[in-house]
Amino acid sequence: MRYALYYAPERDSRLWKKLCCWFGRDPETNQAVVRPAVKGISTDRLIELTKTPARYGPHATLKAPFRLHTDMHISLLTQKLEEFCAGFYSFALPQLTIACIDNFFCLVPGEYSIILQKIADQCVREFDRFRAPLTPLEKARRRAAILTNKEKHYLQRWGYPYVLDCYRFHITLTARIHDKTERKHVHEAIMHEFGVIVEQEPVRLNGISLFVEPEPGIPFQLKQRFPCASARTENAQATRELNNEIMLNL
């Protein structure tokens, strides 16, 4: 069994509903969802392109999947998550945009967010004691990717290469697409499916979600959402100042 700490859009948001349709599954209910008829992509090809991201569910990684350390218990992990999320306030993410990174499509913030970066950094550090060391097979699988020296160091230290200054918040939509013509068609389809939503719907980080992989290869399930503290004010500047104070103490 593996656990992961993810950002997941709010259940009642248009983005969550659209992502579940895109992937054909709702990881919170663990039920299949009817996929959209996407112009320019056959249903079979859409299933193939989303097979891997669909297994992980709609999310952005904060702490990559890990096996629980033998000295730890799931109750301690959930207790720590409750305490951690109570230590910061809900905040707005920069408007998401559609991007292609290393030939796969994803949703990313349109600009850098200091507090988002710090939350991600602290998730990596604060929850690492719950992580069992990587097995030789897990290390070999990670090392099969092309990694920089810093990413190799992070893999050895944190069990995942894309953390801290190598981290980039993103919601994966597809597998890698190497054919340029197909990338163009898929980009057009994603713009049609997600463009209006990411332009019109504000996105907030209201908490952290605990996802679980029951067995190797089984789709991840959203086990529990841990809400962060509610902002004491609707004033955006005041909320930023409150979060800045909290970040100094993390």
C-alpha cells in the first residue's frame, strides 16, 4: 500500500468534475464516470492517453507516493495532516493555464506563488519521516528517467527527484505525446474541454488530500480531504499577510 499527499480541486468545482470526466473515474467515490466525446480524439485513444494519469486521479503532487515506514501508523499520518493543514489558511492559486511539459499536457499556475512553493516544500520535509526507504526496484525505476545531478540527490534524500527547487505544481492530463501533429490535435481538444473552466473558475488550495494505492497497479483512491484553516477575512491582502506570518513559523 502506498500513500500520497495531493492537491485535489474541490469536489463541487467544475474543474474536479471535468477532470473526473476526462479520466473516466472519480477517485473519491471510486466510480466510473462517462468520458466526454472529444473532438479530434477517438474514445480509445483518449483512454490510452489518459491511462496513467487516470490511475493517479485528478491531482497535483505535494508529497509523492510512498510506502508507510514500519515505525509509523496511518493514524499518526492523519493526525499530522490535520495539524499541518490547521497551520495555514485557504489561499487562491494563480490562474491555471494549459501547458505542455516534456511532451505531456497539464494544468499549471500562470505565475509563481511563494506560499504554494513553501507549502509543497514543507510537505516534502514534514512528512518524510512517514516514508519508508525506496526499494532497489523503486530506485531503479526512478533512475531510468533522465535526471540532473540535483534531481539524483533529491531522489536519494527525499525519495523523489522533483522536489524543492526542482518542483513544479501541475495537474497532469495526458501521457507523453511524441508525434507533433497529434500533440496539436490534443492541445486543441484540451483547450476546448478545459479552456473556459481555467479562465473563469477561481482555484483555491483549501486543504490537502490523502490518496491511497491499495495494491501495486490499483488506481489511487481519495481516502480523505484535510481542510486548512478558514481565512479570518475576505480581504486578500490581509489573508496573504496572515499566511506570510504562518510561513515564517513552518
